[in-house]
Amino acid sequence: MKQYTILIIIIVSAAAATAIVFGMDVAKLSVPTQNYDIFVDPLIDKQNLFEVGRVTIQNTGSKPLTNIHVNFGDGDTLDLKILEPGDKILLSPPSENSMQFVQVTADNDIFVSKAYREMPKMVGMMGS
């Protein structure tokens, strides 16, 4: 009987530790941990006849981001006044843009530079 009690305690402890680790990981995604933070995701969708680009920008911090400057490359830029915490916007670069990279800057030393990534192709989908 004593052996089963020890085994049950070990299993419950392992389950609790796992729940704590995963809970902390999920909490980082839903609760802002920094005052000023930004998420930038440039995506390019290459079809047979055309390419479509879009850039997702989200304020993942706990305070508003101000004076946001988006550089699509090739001299194409866009200025945004403010992005409140949790707000997300989708932007499209101009149609003649080469869509190589995106640089986003904002007040409070925010700077992100990312290359476009391609959408994964799935069988049966347009362009695959």
C-alpha cells in the first residue's frame, strides 16, 4: 500500500509541474510582459500569375506605440500615428514593390527588420 501511495504522489507531482510549465508558457502569450513590444509578420503568397504580400503588425506591449514608421523597401514607406495595446493591423505593400524585407520602427527604441516568408503550399489549394 505504501508503494502505491508514493507512486501516486510522484505522478501527481509530475502532472502539476507539467501544468505549471505549460501554464506559464501560455501566460506569456496572453499577458504583455513588456511596456513596449511589437510583433511583425511579413508574408508573401506566390500564385501562378501574381504575388500578394501582406504585413501583420501587432502591439504586444502593455502601452501604446507611437510614431510607427513602416519601410517596405524600394523607397515605399508608411507612417502610422498610434497603435494601442493588443491592436493588430494588416498592411499591403505597393504592387510594384519587390517584397524583400520590412522594417518597422517606433518610439521607445522599437526596431524590427524581417524578410518576407512564403505561405506553405497545400495540395489542392490555388497556386500549389
